[in-house]
Amino acid sequence: MNKMKSFLAAIATGLFLCAPQAAEAAAPQTSEPPVLMVDGTGRAEAAPDCATISVGVVTQAADAKTAQEENAKKAQAVQRALIVAGIPEANIQTRGYYFQPLYERETRENEITGYRAENNVTVRVDNLADVSRVIDLALKNGANSISSLDFGVKNADKVRKIALTAAVNDARKKADELAAALGRRVVGLKAVSENTYPFAERSAGAKMLMAADAAPTPIAPGMLEMSAEVHIEYYLSE
């Protein structure tokens, strides 16, 4: 009986000692300040300083061997001419090779009337002053298709930072205006997320480029634009 009383007393003492800790753990935490969520947008422009040209050689012949051999011969001549003109070989990359039979359309029979081969390469030009010359040179040496001319910026990261900074400034301006309207102030930052969009497409069409056999091809790069969006959550004063 004495042992039982001693055991119960020990339990009671333990509960008494733990009670302050339990009360402390159950104490309510400090509430989070009010949060204001805003979106910001920003844009940045840059003058292009490089370009990528899609050059193609298309051949047709009655038999497969002739179509393939003529295509290979002309494609090699185009690439050799570009390299001799000073385009680094590393800047010339095969984009696609297509070989297919041609069928008689006026009959229901699947009669093969010939074959078509197409070899496409992309040529990166690091100096915009050379774009017109490269196009004319390719066409004069056997290319008969210019499917696209896309302009770009070498240091795109610099333009991205400018667009992001503009987006953040836009978001902060909105936050300050909203906070003032609510009689509060921006006192902290909770979270930030962002999206940056690549340069808006700025390219020249193939029809304009095919005039290169008559006169030097005119090139007008214009300006490129990059946009950015941010979502920011600010803490407000009480």
C-alpha cells in the first residue's frame, strides 16, 4: 500500500513539473502581418546583333539516285562557299534532310513520277552587316530556298535583367499606391515569382529574301522586345 502511494505521488509530481512546459507549448503564436499581393510587368528593347538564316537546297528528278546526288552536290557547294566567305564551320548546322517520292495526282493509282530531296541548314551570322551577303552567296551557289531569317541578341541575359527590373519596379509602385489607399505601409517581403518571355519573333519572310538573285537583299533588323512578369507578396503594417 505504501508502495502504491509513493508511485502515485511520483506521477503527480511529474505532471506538475511538465505542466508549465505544456502551457508554454500551447501558447498562441504571433499572427502574420497583413499580406498584399500584386503583379508587375516590364519590357526591354534591344537592337539585334546576330541572325540565323535557314538555307535550303531542293532538287527533283525522275529517279531516286539522281535526286539524291544532285542535292548532295549543290548542298556541299553552298556550304563550301559560305566557309570560304568567312562563316565558321561551327556556325553552319544541318536543320533537316527530307527525301520522298512524288506521286501522280491526277490518277487514283499510287504511281511514282519522281523523287524530291531537300537539305536544310541554319547559318548563324554574328555580324548583321554580313546577312545580305550570306543570303546572296547561298542563292548564287545552289540554294533555292530561304525559309526564314531570325534576328537575335547575343547578350540576352542583360536584356532580361532590364525587363525584370522594370517589372519589379512596376509591382512595387502598385503596392505602395494600394497600401497608401488602405492607410498602411509596405514593411516587408514575403514571396516573389517571375516569368520571362523570349524575344518577340522578328523575322523576314522567305518571299522577300528570294529577290536576292536580282539585287542585293535588303535587310532591316529593327528592334527586339523582351517582356517579364513578376508576382510579389508584400507584408503591410498593422
